[in-house]
Amino acid sequence: MDAAVLAVQQWVNATYAGVSGYVAIAEDGSAGRQTMAALTRGLQHELGLTALSDNFGPATLAALTAHGPIGPAETNRNLVKIVQGGLVCKGYAAFGLDGIYGTAVAAAVAALMTDAGLAARIDGTVVPKVCKALLFTDGYLLASGASARLRAAQQWMNDRYLNRSAFFVLACDGRRSREFLTALIFAVQYEGGLTDAQANGNFGPLTQAGVKRNGLIRAGSSGPWVRLFSAALTHYPAAQVFTGDFDESLAAAARAVQEFCGLTVNGEGDFATWASLLISTGDPARPGTAADTVDEVTAARAQALVAAGYRVIGRYLTNVEGSGFDKKIKPGELATLAANGLRLFPIFQTYADSASYFGWARGYADALAAHDAAAGHGIDAGAVVYFAVDYDATDTEVTQRVIPYFLGVDAGLRQRGGRYSHGVYGARNVCSRLAAEAFPRWSFVSGITSGWTGNVAYPLPANWAFDQISTIGVGTLEIDKCVRRAGTDAGEGAFGSAATGLAAYLDWIDRLHELAVAYGNGDPGERVLEYLRAGRYDNWQTRELAGGTDAEFVSYVDRTGLARVRTYRDPVAGVDVDVSRWGAAALAELRGRGDAGGWGGDLMAFYGGWRFTAPATAARDYCAAYLATSENPGALDLAGLVADVDAYLAATALRAGATLGAHLRGADRGLRFSLFYRGRFGGDPAAAAAAAQSLLTGTGDDVVTAYRTLLLRGLATTPVTVDDQLRQFCRGFADRLVALTENEQIQIRRGKVS
């Protein structure tokens, strides 16, 4: 409790208790919005207003302007006390409320104004706009983790534009906000020649014309347009420059943002770059090569799309039951896309338009439905299915509802064997939050909804693949035009494809190794594994577990035109192995977290599958029926365990000095489980069970513990309790390893495996 703040609260309550429209506040010594609102209502009363409110709006500003600045000559001591109370609550002083505008008050006001970038305007009084700032909760000191360059931009803008009628004192805390972006647009309007009556904070036709007329800046430019451009760039972490001179550092920042946003990389402040910085649609007239639509793509429509430059089309997997709205993929439609050189990115959405829709159980159920629909359409394994968040979710709703939904989606897709990955459709902030907390491979950004709070003042998410920017017609088809980011989701170009044969797969690995050697940066084996992981398992979780990816090597390979292999057919196990899953597990093992990044992580998810779907089934029975089987898909079915076991063996070989290709060509697949069982657990079932239990209950590794918590988010109780059922589950895991090992020995004795 702050005694000075408590005194402010007690004074304002006592002074205005009998005033109509005044709302008493808690006297808890905690400065915040309620205390500032109470002071604002007190100010309104002192100025003669009868309709009191928490907001320091136009009527309050007009009344204070008519009254004049509050300063040493002020005769209304309550007005001075309100100023003193605001200064106390903002932390600029701890004096008592005596109603005297003396040197202490003047010094505190000067300190606030200096922090707000208004040092040149200090005149010993509190002018109306400064009083408005004083009674807001905005901060004027650099916030923890915020941008000093952005704070400098906020301060500069306050000083330059405070005299304009619609411009008010900005927070100077170095944090991006909706208010900052709106102020930035006002500033662009002012510099573009708009009058106070014309400026409205919207990036409309007059504003765009002003940018096109005045905003083209490049090396050698200087002045306010350069200041505003560099201020806008500070929203991106790679572009922390605030300057009035267009030097090489600003050009480099512009190039970084342009490359990230999919713009022409010229290092200049051109219109397309300005637009992308100021509104989530960017320039909606810029070309797009992707689109989504609710209507069938017929042969004629496919030809029109191709002629218009489109290459990747988003279509819906299902209809909304009972809606009467037919938007799902039609029979033969995917063949039509493929025949015309178009690729598909699949979308799953029923309603998804309010917070009440979302939650873990709904995500789990939606994942099962999406998997079944995608498989029914013949969409190949490895595709990314985009699940929608089709409303302006608040941060609180993302935390409480949307993140659990996507963790449920992840669990549901794993329960179906991990055939597909998930992506997210939503506002920039939603996509960024999920990318850091819920495993999506790619983001499909609803940039078209430029008024959503989740889009305003937020940069594109790090994993964006598609950015939806405008609704247009192409022939008879209405589409949402999208920009596709190079090097991300290329969509699906074939359907019902068979897995690659082993020989072709090994040749492909050899070619990747050759490219890694030619690339010449780091260990070729690690570069190849990073490339494999990037296929569908390169998200924040895998990077936390096993380090980053050399993105330039991935681009280097992609530029060669080498087609990516997603699955190969293992001739011994008779299953299709996910190459990206194998690569992620091998990389984790090579970098010291092989258990959690491979078999152990999948065992956690498999444990969750048991608890989610069949908790009444005895643990060992569940393991016997579902673990490492090809009949029942799941988080650790036979294909999954083959990938994990082979990953362990490959990483072991690489650590011993072998090349990846040589190991794979010499691998004894008929003894893979035996080699893994002996190598990792010493051939001891008790050791295997103990390792499983440690992964499910251990707390010694914070990253692994956090990963486990997310994987098991859907459990209603504490995720993992050490009890007899858990011990039986871990023994069930060991039982299956023993059984698989014994079966290998039987097959060898029968001469079926050499």
C-alpha cells in the first residue's frame, strides 16, 4: 500500500461524496484506472460539468481549455489538488494535497513533461492536453522489455504534433499499442497536408494519396517523413532504428521488414512498405498468389485463377452441420485443382466466431473431424490443416479459451497418428500467441479484418504463411486474395499419393547431404536433419528442445528445386514413416534431448491419449492394444515408434562419426528395436519403465516439464500422478519393447529378415 496514493483516494472520496455522478472508489493505496477516473470526475465537477464520467473526453477538454492552464495563479485549490493527486498516482511526487501550486508541483509537472518528450513546452503550468495525460494511466518511463527506439519515437511525436486538434499526449513507455498506430496515422496525415478537419486516424484514400505524393523516401532523405517511417519500423524487432536521416541502418531495417512481409526488397520507404506498416491489409491492390474461397473451383474457374496469377487455393474440409451453407470441397474438385497446376491449403471451420466456441475438448473433437475429412478427400499425409479463430479474440480469451482449443487440436491429430499438422487462421496477435504457445506449423493471417484489435499495432507472426488482404472477384468466383510468403506452406499439389520407396528415399538423403557439404556451414548431418525437421516439425517447441534451424540452408535446398519427401515406405515394418518427424527426433537426440524430442515426447502424448479417451482401460492393456501397432493409429503407433527408434540409431551413428547416408544404407532394420532396446535401456525392462516414468513425472528439466504440461493440457486433474496405474503404464511400454525385440529374433530365426 502506498500511503500517498491512499491519501489521494481518501481526499477524492471525501470531497465529492455528495456530488451527483461521482462514484466512490476503494481506498486501498493502489494507483490505477479507478483512482484516475475518480480524479477525472472531480475535475469535471470543478469545471462545472454535470454529466460526470470516467473519460477525459471532448467536453472535459473543452471546459478545461475555456478555464485555461492550471498553474501557480490558480485560485481553485481543488483543481490544484487534482493535479497533485495525478502526479502522486503517476509516481512523480509523494507530497500532501495542500492545493498550493508551488515549486514541488512545478518540478513534478516538468519531470512528467520531460519524460513525455515535451521538455521544450515546459512553462510552469499544466495545459489541458497535459492534464488529460496526467489523469490517464499511460506510462512515460521505458517499460521493462520495451523498445527504447520506440519510446524515442513516441516522445518526438508528442512534441511535434501536440498542437494539432486530434493529437493527444502518447504514452512513452516503448510499447506498441493501438493508440500509437492511430497517432502515427494522424501524423502521416498531418505531414501529407491534411487539415485538422480532414485528419481522422484512418488509412483512407486521402491519406494514401499523401503517402504516395510525399512518402517515397530513400538513402539521403531526411526530415519528418523519415522519422515517421523509422517509427513505424520499430514495431518489428529486427528494425529498431529511429532517426531523421535515411542512412544505411534504416535501409537495412527496411530491407529486413520488406523481406519478412513479402514485399519488394529495395530498402526504401515506398507506398507498399508504408501500407504494410500502417494497416494489416497492407496495400490491398498488391498481387497475391494465393486465395481462399467458399465456392467450388470448377475447371473454368481454375483456369481463370491460373490466368490471374494464383497458384495456391484454400478450400474448406467440411460444412457446418445444419447451416445450409455448402462450402466444402466437392467430389473431383481436388483433381481439377491438380490438373490445372493449382495447389490446396485445407481449412477447417465450423463456427469459431466467439470465445464460447473454444476450449480443449472442442479442439480435440474438431481435430478428429478434420483428420477424417482430410483423409476422406485423399489429402496426403504431411498437409497442414488451418483451424479458424474467426473473431477478434482478446488476450484474455486467447489465454483462457483459444490456446486450450489448439492444444486440444494438437492432441486430437496425434491421436489419429499425426498424419496432418495444424495451422491457425486468425488475427496477427492470435497467430503470434499461438505460435509461441500451441504448436501450429504455419499461420494464415486474417489481415483483411484491419479494424480488429488483434491486427492493429501488431506485426505479422513469425510463422506466417498466408496473409488474407482483400475480397475480389476472379471471373465468376469470389475469393479472398492472399499473399503467400516464400519458403512456407506450398500447399498440396497431389492427392492419394503413395509413400516414396526406400531406394528413392535414400537417394534423396544422399542428395541432401551433397547439398549440405556444398553449402559449407557446419556439420552436414545436422543441416540435413534441420531441413527434414523444417518440413512440418519446426515450431517453437522443437527449437526449445533441440535448438534452431539454419533457415538459409533450407532456402538453399529449396532454390535447387529438389522436391521434398514426406513419407517413405519402410519395407521391414510395412509402415509409412514421416520423414520430418524422424528428422526432428534425430536432431533432438543428437543435441542432447532425444528422449523428450523423440520417443519420450510421443510417449507423453500417448499417455494423454489413454487418459483422454480410455481412462477406464487398464494401463497395460491399453499399451498392448495401441502402442506400436499398425492397426490402431495413435500418438505412438508403429510408424511413430519406427521413426523414433530409427532417429535414436541415426543420431548415435552420427555421434560416432558416420554420415547419415552411410548409416541409413547400412542400417539393420530387422534389428532396429533390439538395437534401440539395448542401446538406450541396456536390454532391461525395468530401466525402460523407469525412463518412461521419469519423463512423465520428472521436474529436473524445465523445458521438458513445460512441454509435457502443454501436451497434457486436456487432463482435468494434475497431469501425472505417480500411482499404480502410472507404473503399470510404464511397464506396458517396456512390455511392448520386449515384445517387439522378441519378434525380431523370431523373424530372423525364420529367415524372414536378413
